[in-house]
Amino acid sequence: MPAKEILSETTRPFIISGPCSAESQTQVLQTAQALREKGVHLMRAGVWKPRTRPNSFEGRGIEALDWLIEAKQATGLPVCTEVANAQHVEACLDKGIDVLWVGARTTVSPFAVQEIAEATRGLDIPVFVKNPMHADLSLWIGAIERIQSATKGPVWAIHRGFSRYGKTEFRNAPMWEIAIALQMAMPNLKVICDPSHIAGKRDLIPSVAQKAMDLGMHGLMIESHIDPELALSDANQQLSPDALSELLNSLTIRNLQTEAIHTENLDSLRLQMDSIDEQVIELLNARMQLAREIGRYKRDHSMTILQMKRWKEVFKTRGQWAKDAGLGPEFIATYLEQVHKESIRVQNEEMSKKK
């Protein structure tokens, strides 16, 4: 079945899977054959890999497009890959790739997205648009609109999480509220989730996938490799085809049509709140780590814990920020008092330690 017809189906979840990178002809074919019976609708594999550091594996290039086409012919699975410029698009169209996706690193650049849009103008090619690396809803919507204005094929969005400074549980922060806001802004747009890039680790992928389903997303893009431990890129976040099958069979898929609208809306709001609370906790933890550093500095330089001038400055400026944000003065005063109390506690712990 042509990819466009598959994408028009309402089956949920729509499953995209395949290796992070097309590494060899054998690897691509064996993975495709293993995925054929696992409920996968569309096979993915990166051909051009935008890596953070030079000298990393950056994909096999145009040669690997032939491997994808061979896998398609052998298994009947339509295939997709990432494009970052017009030359990539032209090469994919020339070889017969069924679906394209715009990666997170490309979505951040309106110039690059527009170039891809122009290369698809008037063509009946489906395109997926991943969220930009940082949490900018307008940038994501703008990229989707650029592609929608050009291609005649369906355009979907892929939520793959957002970069955040410092170490967190996930490779990329889920920030579910951004994906929810996109669905609210563009209610006719199908949004799927990429748990592999959010999780960054195999053991976290199932919970992310389930949450995406609970949130009402249309499908999942999950990386799978015939031998994940030997993968040349992102080995830690790829599943074997059997593990993928086990994950998909474990998912609870709720019938969105039978749930009351008010319950769905309430659940969406609660998920947004959960995501924000998670971020608040992470930020508070980062703040207390800084308080510990301050405590060590004060200890090493024989300074007192309480710096009244600084505390008054904090209370005044934060109080004004809260007022400008529309928060109640009693609430923010209580919050600041508790944060200050905890800061004093952790600083005192550091002060009590020997140099």
C-alpha cells in the first residue's frame, strides 16, 4: 500500500520504526524483515546524520537510500528518512523514498525549512516535522506551516522532546505541554511521539510511549536495530525488533472517541501540570545545588550564612516578578520564605563540613 494511503488510515497507534542509522545493506534488510511482522506501518532509517561533534558516524549518504528501497521491495514496508536540505529531498525523490522528515536541528532554521518546502512544492510527498531542539512552539508551528504550504501530501508533527542544560532523567525533556499546545493550535494536525529521543535509554522508552498514548497522540516513532548493542549511533536508545513487539503489545490504547470530552480535556490539563511540576522540581534542585556551592564558598572564606542585604534584594525582586505575573503576594511570600529556609539549611550543612 502506498505510504500516503497508509497515512490516511485512522488506525492508532501508527508505528514508525527502524534503525537510527542505515549502516549497511545487510543491517537495513535484516531489520526490515524482522519488523515486517511486528505491527510496523512505516520503516525509518537515517541516511544523513547531523552529529554534534565532527568525526562521529554521519551516515552512509545516498548509497544507503538504495538499501532502503531494497528493504521496501523485499518486505512491502514503505520507507522514510530525514532530510536537511533541497539536495537531500531531490535524492530521496529520485530513489523513490516514500516519506520525508525534517529533523529537530533543521526545524530551528526557517531558511532550511523553506528550502525543503520549495523542494517539495506541488509534489504528493508526505512530510513529518520534528519539534525544534529548544522549546519554541511558534518556531515549530512556523516550520509545519511552511511545509504545508508547499507539499500536496499529508504533513504530520513529531514530538521528540527538547534540549535542556544539565543532566536530567531523560535525554530530551518531554515538556508535554508544548505538544499539547500544538494540538490545540492545530487540531487537524496529526502528532506522533518519538520516545527514543525523549528517553535516550531503553528502559525509559515504554513509559514515555504509554504517556504519549494517554495524551492522545496518533502514533510512535521508535528506533529499532537488529543488534542494538552494535549500533554505530544512539545504541542506548534502540530496541531489538522483538523488544519493540513486546513494548507495543504492552501498551494500553484507549478509545478516544468513547471518552467524554470534558474528561479528555481535564486529563490534558493535568498532564500539562505534571510536566510543569517536574520542571519546577528540577529547577529547585538546581537552585539548591547552587546554594550548596555558596555554602562551601562562605565556609572557605569565613563568611556568615545569613546575608541580610542579599535576602532583602531577593525578596523584593522576586516579589515584583510574581506581582507582574499575576501571582498573589501571600503565596509568593510563603514560597520565598520556604525556599530561603531550605537554602539556609543546605548552606549550613556545607558550613559544618571540614575544609
